[in-house]
Amino acid sequence: AAAAAAAVEAGCVAASGDGNAENALASSNLEDSCLSSRFACTLPNENRTHKLFSEIRYITPQTVADVMSGKYSGVLDDFVIIDCRFPFEYDGGHIEGARNLWRHELVEDAFLANPIVDICNGQRVAVIFHCEFSSHRGPAQYYHLRTLDSSITVGNRLIYPEVYVMEGGYKSFYAQFSSLCTPKSYLPMDSKPHTVDKNRCEVLLDCARVRAKENKWDKTSSFLTLHNIIKRDGFDGLRALMQPGSPTPNSQPIVPESPYTPGPQILDYPR
């Protein structure tokens, strides 16, 4: 798992769009048998596979809309939608309530260092990733979280068993459910007026790849804290860690939970 995760971290974060990672990952073995045995699947998923990432569960935009409407409230305790597009795309229109986590370190922070959902009380939370077409950026973030989770829990049940990718991405969702988007618009990644923004984001992803080579995610304090607690005490230890007044693995979040702040997120990130 560590080798596969390192390949994902080193190669995927540098992908500039939704279909440009084939060369970076062609030689990587992304099959990880330990992931398949611990999948939970409450939502109806599509019978399809990704050419680069194994073990991805796809759901349709209709299913996402049903989740948002409360259709699955009897079997899901909560859900969170993760928009993996670049910030200017997100700002140009996104699914209501979606969070813009477009870099690997933002996903690590939001789900492991400073969890934005309840990971301690056995709640069933659906985590739904997507990008513009859900052909690369969304699946890459999905795989990154799944690999981290599997490595942390070392044979125990996963912290986030209900993880999905929305088929067709934001483009497909917007075409069917624009009323559930805010603002009600769709800004493509390759929009010419935003060429500078796109190039800037690509530079940041390239920088992230360099940082990933120097500081592997499995050596961070957040990862080691969760890994050691679950290995020693199981999920009871995780519950104790998250009690009110107890320190979380990392008490300083990378970015504010809300509202969306496009300027600092793009311009102020260390290069």
C-alpha cells in the first residue's frame, strides 16, 4: 500500500487536468488488494472501472441529488461533497454545500488532521468526490484518501468506508440539476479568460509534487498519531482522542473551513 500511495502522491498531484496523468502513472501498480476487502457500499454504484485507479465506486448525478434531497437519510447519517476542480472553476459554479479541496494536503487536513465530519461515533458518512468530468482529479483525490485510510487503519475497519466518485463530474451534474448549484453556472477549466488562473494552479500542483517527494504523507504527525492510536487501541482510542478538550492530530487547519477564499488559497500557498 505504501508504494502505491507514494506513486499516487508523487504523480497524481501534478496532473494539470482531467486526462493528463497517463504518463505519470503508467508504470505505477495501483492495484491494492487490501482496499477491496473493507469497502462498504450503501449507495447504488455504477458498474464501471477507471483506467488508472482501482477500486473506485462511481455513483450517478441522480444519486447525488437524491442524497442531497434526503432520500438516503435512513441509511446515511451525513454526507460531504468534495469538489476537486481548481478554485476559479469552483468559484464559477459548484454544487450547493460542496467543499473545494483540490490539493492532496487539503484532503489530508479536512479528513485526518482536522476532520470536518464525525469520525468517532460510528456514523455512516458518504464522501463524494468529483471534478469537471470525474476522469482524473476527482478519482486521484478519492484514491489518495482511500490509500491513506487503509494505511492508517492497518487491517481494522476503514475510517471512511463510504467513499464515491460522481460519474460525469460537475459538467454532467450541472446539465441535470442546475437548480442545486450555486451560482447557477458552469465554468470549464479551459475557459480562455482564466488561462492565467489555470496555469497558476498547475504550478502549485507541480510544487506539491516536489514537496511530496521531500515529505512523505506517511511521516506526518497527523498520520502517525492516528496510525499509532488505532493500532494500539482500535477505534476506542480514536474516540478518546476526539473527546472535547483533547488535542486533534493537528490543531492548525491548513485553510478555513468556510467561506471559500480564492485569493489566499491560490496566491498565498507556499511555493
